[in-house]
Amino acid sequence: MELPEIIEAAGRYMDVAGVAVMVIGAVVSLPLALRGFQPRKPPEGAEPLSVYRSYRQLLGRSILLGLELLVAADIIRTVAVAPTYESVGVLAIIVLIRTFLSFSLELEITGRWPWQKEPDGGASAALPAGRRTL
């Protein structure tokens, strides 16, 4: 087996791992949310997350991890094969889209952008009253 074939196979395995993480995360998140699992410690005085919010946070985290694996697989495959301007351009578009999705999911899960520090009063202190159950 040649090196490009090995790297291509590694990229395929990373794709499978990314999809598996998302599917397994979706399946495992539901019973955890139903049991009342809280993905993060709520600040003092805050209400615990509802089953729906808990499931969304758990599912969002598994999707984020799966997206990271899929981006890694795309990078591996693009670098393994002789990169052309077209393949690098397609990779750049894919990474941009997945990065946007990751940032959007992070904002939905935590209520802040990835580069923002957590407020001193806890994660929900800066959120409007209707969004404090994140």
C-alpha cells in the first residue's frame, strides 16, 4: 500500500469517526437529558436546564466534535493527494462553512462567542431573562 492510499484511508476513517460521534452523541444525549443531566454547572440561583435545553446542549457538543473530525478528514485528504488550486479552494469553502457552524453552535450552547470570556457572574449573567436556561 502506497503512502497516498494510507493517507486517503485515514481520511475516510476520520469521516466515519466524525459521523459516528454525531450519531452516537444524538442517541446517548437523549437518555442523559431525560435523566436530568446538566452539561454544565448552573450558576447559583439559576433554574436547572429543561430536558429540551439539556438535550440541545449535549447534542450540540457532539455535533461540534463531529464537525472537528470531519474538518480534520478533509484536511488530511487534501494534503495527501497532490493539492490543486481547485481542491484547496473547495477545502477552504468547506472549512469556512464548518467553522461558521461551529461558532453558531458554540453561541447557541454557551450564549457567547468562543473568544469571549465567561462573565464573572456565571454563564447566564449576561443573557436576557428569557435565555437564562441555556
